[in-house]
Amino acid sequence: MSIEHHDLVHEFPELRERIHEKKMTDAHFARLFNEYHDLTKDVERMETEIEPVTTQTEEEYKLKRVNLKDKLYRMLMN
């Protein structure tokens, strides 16, 4: 099974420089970025069944991740 990567740079390659800039200058963004990165790693482990969980748990993590991604995107656009 091929795992799709959802790290922020893969999600928004056109914003690579802006992501780096925000991580270096905005502590709140950096904290949320790290939280997003950790959630993505957790979901990838669940998808590959390295860390087996219920479907409901996996879906909850994915929902948290998408909500966090939306928040980070809004921050990048401001």
C-alpha cells in the first residue's frame, strides 16, 4: 500500500518559502506546524498498520489534521 505524504510542503509546494519564513518568525505558527507534522506521522503509522487502531480513531486523527492544515493555510495567506 502506497502512503500519500501530507506534510505541509507536499500539500502546498508553492508556499515552501513562506512556510519556512513563518516557522522562523512566528512561534505560534511553528508550534502548530510541529503539531501538524506529529499528527501526520501518527496517521501514516496508522495507515501502514505499524500502529493498529480502530477506523474511528484514524478518522478522528485525520479530521484533526485537516482542521489544523486549514488553520495553517489561513495563517500562511495572511
